[in-house]
Amino acid sequence: MEKIIIFDTTLRDGEQSPGASLNGNEKLEIARQLAVLGVDVIEAGFPVSSQGDFEAVKMVAKNIRGPVICGLARSLKKDIDAAYNSVKHAHRPRIHVFLATSKIHMKYKLKKAEDEILRLAVWAVKYARRKCGDIEFSPEDASRTEKEFLYKVIEAVIEAGATTVNIPDTVGYATPFEFGELIKGIKEFVPNIEKCVISVHCHNDLGLAVSNSLSAVLNGARQVECTINGLGERAGNASLEEIVMALRTRKDIFSGVRAGVNTKELCKTSRLVSKLTGLNVQANKAIVGSNAFAHESGIHQDGVLKERITYEIMRPEDVGFGETRLVLGKHSGRHAFKERLKKLGFAIKEDEIDKAFSRFKKLADKKKEIFDEDLETIIDEELTMVPEKYRLFHFYIASGDQVKPAANIKLKVDNKILESRSNGDGPVDACYKAIDKITGARGRLMDYQIRSVTSGKDALGEVSIKVASKGKCVSGRGASTDIIEASIKAYLNAMNRLSYAAKHLNGL
Ligand code: KIV
Ligand code: ZN
């Protein structure tokens, strides 16, 4: 098995993500977690860029044991000095020197000819090598560099002492087959290439960073530069978690290579990086997104409950995710619904499940995700033993700061629809008065409480009340995403209890 060196550049290229800036302590915290994750190299920063970054890289170098600690430098003396002075405290320091080699960069950015670039690259590597035994060189914008010139530069920097040559697709322009061919060409046409490790560094401008990196591995690259959550300049870099899990999940394709990363730490690392950079991970992000192991479709949930591998190619626990989440929503089926009730400890008969399931479907049409608390409320209401003499058929309210609140209520009472309207001090009072006109109960509200059963703006609200009437006091509960509807349901629940009690019980 050949090892794929995982070079993490979250703290350098990742920190170049617009909006993500990390202080020294934050970098150290992430570096600690990267060491636990088991990455091979940590590129901790670009030391010459600021005193703060210099100190941060130094702190990482002094405190983190295990991975190689690397600092980035342009091919300039002051950059190489700063990089060395910050990483020299590490057990295994590395200096990463870069210089652009594409025609576009040489002409417009550096304003230098090929000869001068070649000379500078060789000088920089030799200078860095005098300070440190582990030198990486990157011909920036390699994927847009003339092949012959690229081979020449690579050969020369290896001769000068580079131990790793990194091939960056700086602007994310390459496509997988093409990038794989580039690596193949380098292996074939650079005579001394066996003296160094070939690395790749792909940007994600076309969403191809991971594919390009994997194609490079298939063609001989043995170091992959990547970042947690795919952070990085512009659209980011190849995502570390995707690279590692692709190598592991598709061993049939990537036979003979392995990455020594502790995948169970992936989610934890992703969350830490997201928290400290302030950059959220999109829900559908592969491997670490909150939906990466969540199934909502009834067909998928049914499949996963029968046999996980029907719809899951990785085990969530292998990336530290906890367990598969079956999200109950409008696409969910009876199987998942029943399983969740079982998990919640409800032993319910089949005919009762039907009733509860149809209630669940109605709620799921109004609300995106149904939480366990929603289910408890449904079950509580569906399985109540009190017969429903009064059932809400329709309601309409008018309310506002310039109108007197009014309600129009239609109830189904013993299979007849009865209608009534009333004004009130507020919309709930108007509804209750209109209901009283139908039931003739004239209830006195002794207590009224409302609480959100679940979280979010579309939460299910539960109303609990106490109503006194004709010398009796009963409670009532109702739930809905509409609090007026929940209030009406609670009142009708209380009315049903009153009516039941009047008929069957001698007082409550
Ligand atoms: O994208 C790039 O080319 C880089 C180099 C410094 C390696 O980040
Ligand atoms: Zn980059």
C-alpha cells in the first residue's frame, strides 16, 4: 500500500476564503484537531504576510507534534526567511516556495521572461534548502503552463533540492482527464521525477477540485493538498473529507493507495473549522453536511430501514456523524413513521397508527420537518379517549389594531354543521364566544398557556387551557402551526370533556 500524503492547507489557503480570518489561538485550536484527525502536513500560514500570521505559524510549530508543519513563501529572500523562522521550532518543518510559471502570470503579473523565472525558482529552492531539509516547490498556475517549460522547471527545482513538487490548478481550470494526463506527462518526461513526491493542489472554480485531485492520484500523485469543508480562495480547494472518503469508499478504484486519516474525526473537525471561521457548511455538503446522512423520501427510508446499504454508501459513524437520520416530513412513509413511534416508546395498535399517520401527513404538508415532540402531541391528541362531539370544521377571524376582533366558526356537531359568529376582546376571545353560542356551555377561561412545541418559525404551537362551566373545571389541549386554530382546538377539547363528563361521570 502506498501512502497518500494528506497536506492540509485549511490554515493557509482555507484562511484565504473571503470572510474567514483566524487569530493565532484559533489556528492553534484547529491545528490540534488536524493532528488528532491524523493529517500528514499542516500548512499553517503565510508567515511573511503579517506579524500575526508569523506568530500563529510559530505557535503551531512549537505546540503541535505529529504532522509536518509548513509555511508558505514566495521566491523571495524575506519570504523564505520568515517561513523558516516560523516553522523552525517544529519537529518536522517544511518550507513551501512558489513561483508562477504560466505565460499569463509571467507576462502580466511578474513581468519576467522564462529564463529569469527558471533562475529565480532554482535560486529560491537552493536558498530554502540551505535552511531546511524538507522543501516543497509549486509552479503556480501549473495547469495553464506550457508543458515543455513546466517539465524544465520541475527538473531544475528537483536538481536544486526540492523534495516535493506540487502541481497547482491555481484557477480551477483543469478537467479530470486532462489533469490526470498532466501528472502522467510529468512522470514520463521529467527525468529526475522519482527523486521527489508529486503533489497536487486543485481549486474548485468549476466544482472539479476533488475529481481533478483523484484523477491525479490515479496517475501517480502521492500528496494531495486539501482543506476542511473545501475552504479556500474563491470557490475553495479540494475538500479533505471528500478526498479521504472517496479513497476509502472506492478502494476498488484506488487500489494500492491509502490515506492514514482517522475518518471518525472528520465531522468534529468540520464543525470546529466552521465555528471558528464563521463559514457555515451547506446542508447538502458531501460527508459533513447536516443532510449528508439524512433521508426524507418514504421509499428511501423504507429501504434504509430494511437494509442500510440500499441508500447509503458510507456509514455515518465512520465519519463521526452519529447515526443515519430519517427525517420525518411530507415525503415520509408509514414504515418510518411507525419506527419512530416505536423508538419514542409508543405501543400503538395498527388502526390507531392509521389515524395518527393521516394526522401526521396533514401536519407534514404545513410544516417542513416533523420533530419527535410533534409526534408526541399528535399521539396524545389522537389517542385521547374523549369522544369528539364538537369538531372544528372552519374558522375565520378578523383582527387588527383598528377593528373589533370578530370570529366566524363552523363546527361539526354530531354530523351536523353549525355556524356562529361573535365579537370579542381579542381573536381568541371572539372564537370562544362564538363556540359558546353553539355549545351553550358559556365556559370561563381559568388558565391559558401557549408554548412552542418545536423550534423554528413554522413550529407547532400547543395551547393548554382550563375552562370552568356549570360548576365543573376541565382542561383542554390543542396543537397547530396556527395559534388561533390551536386555541380553538384546545377549547373544543375542553368542551368535549365537559359534554362527556356531563353524560358519563358524576362530576369531575
Ligand atoms: O493555488 C495556488 O496556486 C496556491 C499556491 C501557493 C500553491 O495556493
Ligand atoms: Zn491555492
